[in-house]
Amino acid sequence: MTRMTRLLWGAVAAALCAGALTPLTGLAPTAAHAADPAAALLADFSFESGTTTFDGGGARATTTGTAALVDGPTGRAAKLGSAFWVNVTKKDGTPLLAGLDDATISYDSKPDASGNTGWTVFAARSAATQTYAQEHYLGFLDKTTGVTVERYDNAGSRVTTGNLSVSAANTAWKHVDLVLSGATARMYVDQKLVATSTAGKALSTILGSSGGMLQVGKANWGSGEYFSGLLDNLRVYGRALTPAELGVASAPSDPAAALAIPARITGDLPSSVLGKTVTWSATGAGADLVGADGSVTRPASGPVGCR
């Protein structure tokens, strides 16, 4: 596309490829997603009360160890660690995630700075101990240094193409959403898209025909690896929620609109838009004043026009 604007000393044209600027804002809404997200809610754990079990609407969390609840951002929160984690199933005891390829997993977390391996949510084909290069699980590693989601269905070598990761120091409470749609996964932190993978295994493939198992606070590596910290408002939906349903602010998808160059400006032009590099070109009397990276050299005097 071509973008024209008039500077205080001229006007420039942006040489952009509109197709290259499509942002990864999330899964597009479809007619099937017109219903309220609550209709797709499989589990909803606020951890307001409970000891041996926790009520999650259509799901139940069964305590291993001794339950510990403390003050959180919206009431009480679960203080997880090696002494307290939970198994999650449907109310009838069957696997919560069985048969799903589209799902959304959401929670609030405040991980400890030390002693935390990071496993907030761990869904595996079975409760057996995992073996390197033979892993079959979806797991979250949530630490004060960032969040990683691993998706494995391995058979002799470790294939990491389905994994997602973001590095960001954060010792405060944050909100995490993972949206799964077949091979595609998108991770959001505090309603911002931070990672995308389109090359993972579908959830039903990872978990197998049995539907596997779901643990919160523990992964089955060795004798056990644990999340140490606070977790609250854990929700699991049986479909891929849209960005709007997650509360993600809309991002401009039109490059011209995203550039938002005013008619008269007095500084350099943007070198990137929508996460993509912008290459600038210009014609006319002031063309040599505009660099390809958007840098602008002021003319000796008066305005200079260019396109």
C-alpha cells in the first residue's frame, strides 16, 4: 500500500505490504461462538472455600496434601506447593478434557520467587511419570521470569514446535489465558497476546482416547515437580474463546490507520507498525530528506514537499 502525508517540511509515502502487516490478534469469532462464554464453561474454581474438595461448577478438584487458602485479588486464593495440589475431573469423576481439540484455560497467578518449578496446570495422557522424548502432556511453567506452555506428543525425540513462551519479570499478580484450537495455540498475559504457535499437536492427540488427567500445581516428572505460589480464578472452557471474550483490546489491522501519520509532523517517521518493519520511500523535491528507516532530515529553511 502507499501512505501519503504532509510534513511540516514535506510529505512522504510508505512502501508497505498490507498482507505482511496482519497482526496475530487471536482467533476470529464465528457464528458458533455467538453464545455467552458461560455456556462453554467446564470448570470454574474461585477457591473461596474447601478442604478435601473444591466445587468448580461442572467439575471437582480433589486435594492432595492439606489445603491452604489465603487472601487473593478477589477473595481467597489457593496457596499451592508440594504440600497442596489438586486433581481436577468432571463431577462424575471422568476426565475433564476428554475429546477436546478446542479449549481455553484461564487463571490468575502470583508465583513464588524461589522454590518454584512452575507447574500451574498439567494435563497428561496418564498419571505415569514422564520420560524425556516420550512426553505426552500440556503443561504451564509459570515463574516470576515468564510463562512457558509445553505441548508434547513425542515418540523418541523431543519436538518443541508446539511450545509457547514469554520472558517477562513479574512478581505481582497476573492473568494468563491459553486458547487452543487444534494445532494452534495462543497465549495471553494480562489480556495481551504474547505468544502463538500453529505447529502443535491437538489436545485430544496429546491426551489420547482416554482423555487423560488434569492436575493443578503438580507435574509428573520424577517424584513430582510443583508450582509454588498463589493461584486463583481457574477456569476451563470447552471452546476457543475469542480475543473480545478474553477482554483483549482491539488492535488496528489496517496499516494506514495504524501509522496514523498526521498531515504535519516535525519528527522522524515510525520505523515499525503492528510489529512489522516499515520501509519508507519518497519522491519530489524533499525525497532525499526521508530515509528508508523513517529518519527525516530537516530542510535548511521552509517546508519542502514530497510524496
